[in-house]
Amino acid sequence: MTRSELIANLAERHPQLLAKDAELAVKVILDTLGDTLASGGRIEIRGFGSFALNYRPPRQGRNPKSGDKVQVPAKYVPHFKAGKELRERVDYPAK
Amino acid sequence: MTTLTKAELADLLFEQVGLNKREAKEMVETFFEEIRQQLEQGETVKLSGFGNFQLRDKPQRPGRNPKTGEEIPIEARRVVTFHPSQKLKSMVEQNYSGTTPA
């Protein structure tokens, strides 16, 4: 499912709303999730999962083309941990 | 820094989209439910500008009960992985580097 399919599916689930409201809602939700992570915040959606930042320490890397050593600075990367309901629903049913 | 939850997302849909409180709450709920359903059906979810949710099939592997040391196999399972988009990764790197962890 792509972003535009998600918008279409949500519009279908909310027939009382205008299609452009579903589009704007998806934009507001995704922008807010992104902005929250970009400012160092955590996201916790019960039954779905949580997003947080993971720290990557600085390391010595190499330019793959020239082979030169380069210092890669410390950084943070977004990380998702699936919640209980999502974990159970995607796992194989025969358990 | 506080944690973002469904309640704050619903408030934003009320303020910025003009949905009423009940519609806003339902929209947040169906947003995540739609993603869960797609993943449950084995579909990848690709949200441009944010990231992709993918499924990974893990084979059975040997495990151990850490308390008793008893060997028990960890069954094959399917798990969800999230891969942030280039845009999200660079937003996080630019706005939030060299500072203390969240």
C-alpha cells in the first residue's frame, strides 16, 4: 500500500468526510510523526508500536570509491518497535 | 520532551483539518488500523516522505531459557521492520545530532 492508496482507503472508511480531508489528515499525521522524531521526541501508539531515536557513535569509515579514510560523526537514526497487537497480527496465524 | 500519542494526533486533526473531535479520534484510529491490516495481509506499506513498513520471515532458530539453560527452539515467525525514508533520516540528522539521546 502506498501513501495515495492509504488516503483512498481512509476516504472510503470515512464516507462522511471530503476526500481532501483524508488527504490532509494523512499529511498532518505523517508530518507530525516526522517533526516529533526530528526534534528528538518519542512516539507511542498503543497496539501499533513506538518510534524513538537510536544513537550511532562516531566511526572511522572509508570512501568506497577512493578508499580514503573518513571520520563519520555520531548521529541518531529513527527506530520502530512493533507493539503487541501488531506483532501478533502479522505473525503466522497457526500459533 | 513528552511522548506523542494518539490523543495529540487527534487534537491536531481537530485544529488543522477541522474534523470534529469524534471524527478526529476515529481518523487516527483508522490510520493505524489500515496500516496494521495491510501488514497482516502480508502487504508492504510505503509512505513516501516518512518510510516503509516491511515484513520479514524469520526461520526457526535454537534458543535457550535464560533462567534454566534449557534448550528450546524459537519458532519461525514473521516480523515487521520499519525503514525510514531518506528525508526522515536527514531531518533527524540535521535537527538532532551531537545532542543527548531522547
